Amino acid sequence: MALLEVSHLQKSFADKAILAGIDLQVEQGEIVVILGPSGSGKSTFLRCLNLLETPDAGVITLDNAVFNATKPTKPATLALRRKTAFVFQNYALFRNKTALENITEALVVVKGLSKEVAQEKGLAILKQVGMEDFQNAWPSSLSGGQQQRIGIGRAMALEPELLLFDEPTSALDPERVGEILHLMKRLAAENQSMIIVTHEIPFAREVADRVIFIDEGRIIESGPPSRVLDNPKDPRTRQFLNQVL
Ligand code: ADP
Ligand code: MG
């Protein structure tokens, strides 16, 4: 059984189909990179997987638990969020919490840990993401790269079955992109299952087990990175790659 099975996920906004029936399976330890033009539904898809958006139709099975994603109860939403964690393009840190508190808050609220245990774990995570010297820093005092380290730390702390990254480096200064990709490569080496939306093609080539191309809310191409990136079948994939490469 795959770690994640998504069947026929659909989502419309104002009667416009944004996800037109997405089917996807992700195996334990697999790293899937999603490519696609702006507005093709990549973020909406990831957000549905974490129930940040409620899909109109479709079933999500994660780690053998079936989620009726269209009418999620609060306990089901929490259960799904214990198994998936989201890393946002714009970091989405709590502005009024310190770096450490951003991580411990998630551990207390989502994982139900005591403050003491969360604190200890939070400090260990800060170390893993190279931010141990900034535990009391406010997000606004940190660079984008540092904020994203905290964002990734917050997601890692939950020890999710599946990590979801939505363009984690696209808001960063170019010289900061490498350090975040490096951190993600380390997670990949630890066999962390991940779905990553990114335009970093060399990263996709190196790290992905599978590359998927989405256009207008549909998966139109899926395969090993060498096949999709070097020998795309669909003209839309070719056109997109010509633009980003
Ligand atoms: P991508 O991440 O591939 O750039 P998105 O999933 O963000 O694409 O958006 C796909 C389309 O859905 C866009 O046209 C966007 O304007 C629309 N959309 C996304 N979120 C909402 C929302 N909450 N309300 C209305 N329209 C939305
Ligand atoms: Mg997006």
C-alpha cells in the first residue's frame, strides 16, 4: 500500500475548476517534485492534501487511514495534520512568537506535547536547522533564509509521514536558495517522504524520484526526472521547461 493515495481530487473556485480530478500515489520514502506554470493549481493541490483547502470531491488515504476530505471533521483534520506538514513559500511564521516558540507551538497544539518536552525538542530541531543561536529572535529580525529554516524546522518537528513544500525557495534572495535546498537534500537522504513544488530544475533532477507536470489542474506528465526533464512527451511540458531552464 502506498503511503499516500489521492483519488479524483477536485476543487473549484467560483465555478472555475482549478483541480480537475487529480490521482496520485506516493510511496514511503518517495520524493515527488511538482512542476507547472503559475496558476495551474499546484498550491491548491498541496493545500488540499493538508486540508488548508477543502476539496469538492476526492478521497485521500494516508498511512492506511482514509480521509473523507470533502467533509472533514476537526479530529480528522488534526489527524491528517499529524501525518503531513506544510512548508510555505512565504514561511508563514507566527510574527509574535520567537524562533523557538514557532516550533514549540506546533508541538504543543498538533502533537499535544507538554511545554517542557516541546522546549527540549524545539532546541534540538533549531540545532538541526542551524538556528540554535537564534532561539529568542523574532521572525522580523531574521533573513528570509533563516525564516525558512524555522519554517522547515517547525514542519520537521512534527515528524510527519509526508512533508509538503510549496515553492520553499522562490521568495529567497538567490544567494540564500542553496542553503535551503541543502537542508531539503539532507531530509531526502534521511528517507523522508516529500512532495515539493519548485522551479529548481537541477534540484529536481538530483533529488526527485519522480517529476510530475501539472497544467490546468491536471497531471499531464509523470515519470523519472531524466525522462520528464530531458524527454518530455507533452508540448506544454516542453514549453514550460524552455521558459524556466
Ligand atoms: P499555482 O500554485 O500553480 O500557481 P494556485 O493553486 O495558487 O496555482 O492557483 C490556481 C488558480 O486558483 C489561480 O487561478 C488562482 O487565482 C485560483 N485560486 C487559488 N486560491 C484561490 C482562492 N482561495 N479563491 C479563489 N481563487 C483561488
Ligand atoms: Mg503556488
